Amino acid sequence: QVQLVESGGGLVQPGGSLRLSCAASRIIFNIYTMGWYRQAPGQQRELVATATSGSSTNYADSVKGRFTISRDNAKSTVYLQMNSLQPDDTAVYFCTAGLPNQLPRYWGQGTQVTVSS
């Protein structure tokens, strides 16, 4: 059974940084597009960023220039570096894996990110 396990969430002050990690197992990591979604309380889940197997990346407009997605295929791990965090970034962040040009097939359990002073 495929597993995506996120880590790195927590509480951070506005303007601070966090780095999320997602370790994948039982998956042919190299062929999957990896992504991060987030869901804030009372809001719909939204795409944050994706990285294809060739490391082409895509970002939501709200995080461009602040967040960076990267992947280490040798470690079957995807990262999300989040800088200049703002209270609006507060959400549960989910790691995803999907075949190219398809919706995510697999989801992690989520990790909470809270930006507050």
C-alpha cells in the first residue's frame, strides 16, 4: 500500500520559514508528479505546488516567489520550502502523488502549519 508521510509542520511567526518533507514508499516515485495541497478551516482544498518527474514545477499565484517545491528521486522525498509565511498560509498541508496530467491518486495524512504571532 502506497504511503506518503509528511513532516515539518508547526507554529511559526509571520515572516518566518518552514520546510515540509514528504517521504513516499511503495511507489515508483520517479514516474509520479508530486504535489502539495492545503486546506484552511472552512475553505476548499487548494493546490499549492507540483513537481513533475522531470522536476518541472508549478505554483499557485498566492505562493509564487515565497514557496519552493523540490524532489529527491533517490530518497523518494518531496519538499516544500516556505518562506515569508503569512497568517493566510495557515492550513493543513497534504502531500500528493499522481500520474502526469492527472489528478492526485495518493494523499498523505496532512501536517498542520500555523502562522501566528
